[in-house]
Amino acid sequence: MTVLAVFRSRAQALDFISYLKRAGVPAQAVSTPKEAGVGCGVSAKFDERFLPRVKLLLEKRQYASFSGFLRRG
């Protein structure tokens, strides 16, 4: 299963993706689905097994525009 980290800021979403990659988390930019109900149109996509590490990294950066996680089957 994959997880999307949804942001309201495109710049912060892209910065977070770069941050994840530097931390060894395979991530990519994807279009935010309409079902998220928020967002800038870009989300960070990664495998669910990395979710605990992603949460820790997210706490270190504290992105103001982070909206939440969306699990995708």
C-alpha cells in the first residue's frame, strides 16, 4: 500500500520529497487526488512501510502546510 503526504503548498511538498530522498526514503511527486479535499496539487508518495520514519522526519521539519496522510490501495 502507498501513502500520500498532502500539503497545501507546492514548494513545501517538493521540499519534503527532496528531504525524504536524502533521508533514504524512496518518494516521488504525484498529483493530489480530489478525494483529499485540500492541497496544492502535488503530494509526496511513498510506501507505507516507511510511514514511521516519514512521521519522524515530518516532526523535525514542521511544515506549516502539511494537511495529513492519505492511504492508497
